Amino acid sequence: AKEQSTKDEL
Amino acid sequence: MNIFRFLGDMTHLISILILLLKIYATKSCSGISLKTQELYALVFLARYLDLFTDFISVYNSVMKVVFIASSLAIVWCMRRHRVVRRSYDKELDTFRHYFLVAACLALALLVQEKFTFLEVLWAFSIYLEAVAILPQLVLLQRSGNVDNLTGQYVFFLGAYRAFYILNWIYRYFTETHFSRWISCVSGLVQTALYADFFYYYFISWKNNSKLQLPA
């Protein structure tokens, strides 16, 4: 999964 | 997005709406720690810097704006509103929260996913959110009786991160490259800090009595 997935949470 | 995270976000939103309701309806912020509100404003500002750089979804962006705007509005209200600020328990809200900020910043500089400006600030916001409730819990213990809306506010605030822990467990088992140990450890600490509050909240609910926290 791309790196961004860990920052898709609030 | 999974149901746990959605429930967590909604619970978080409800806690903020309850606080806004309390301040707006009673024109009073007695029992509310301004320091905790300031810490939350800092948490959201530090964490949502990517609001303008990375678009994830409308939901994500809208919620970030709501959280930043509401936390700043509450801080402004408690500091500047001529009626509300008179009910602020200034002499009870004496937790030295600057130490919390300094400690979390130091920890974020030591422990983060990548040593970049955004990652350090993100880790800082995660650590700070875990301890931001401390001034509020100390204030509740000092002020003895807790009014219903304040009790419900703290309860929903604690419940939101508990839902997030379920979300991380769910994502751990359903997604391959999912590792959020910084959030998970901080989230566990954050929820653990509410443990005694949850206990007394449950007791007061069971006995249908006023919420009393032992001094």
C-alpha cells in the first residue's frame, strides 16, 4: 500500500 | 474506512458538539479545562497541516476543518467571550501543560516514522493527544461534582480513541502493509488514562447517582 495509507485517519 | 473508525470519528464529533452545547446553552465553561482545549487545538493544527497538500477525501477534509475550527472556537470562547470566560475555573485549572508540550515535542524528535518536518509534527500531535486530557481529568477531580454535560463530554472523548483501537486491530488483520505502532501505543495510553474515569462514570450510571471522582 502506498505510504499515504497510514495518514488517511483523522 | 471501516465501521470502527467511522464510529470513532462520530463519537469524537459528538463529544465536541456536547462541549459546544454546554458552553452555548449554559453560557458557562465551569468544569472545563482551558488547558486541555488549548492542547487539542495544538494537536489538530499540528496533525492536519496536510489539509491543503494531500487531499484524501471530502469526508477527511471536512472533518479536519470541523475539528480545527471547533477547537479554536472553544479556546476563543473560554478566553475572550465576555460571559463565558467569567465561569472559567482559573484557580483550579493549574496543570502545567507546557511540560506536556515540551515532552511530546522531545519524544517526537526522537521517535517518528521519518525525520521530516511533517512526520515529526504528526508524531508530536499523536503523543500530545494521548496526554491532552490530563488537565481536564485533574480539574474534574479538583472540582468534585461533575455536571452531566461535562461528564458526557469526557466519556465520548475517551470512547472515540477506544473505537480507533478496534479500527487498528481490524486494519492490522485486513490490510497487508499496515503498521501504525506510534498511533496504537499512544492510543492505548490515551484510552488507559480514561480507565478510572470510565469506572466512576459506570458506577454513577449504575447507581443513577451524581458522578463523583475521588479527590
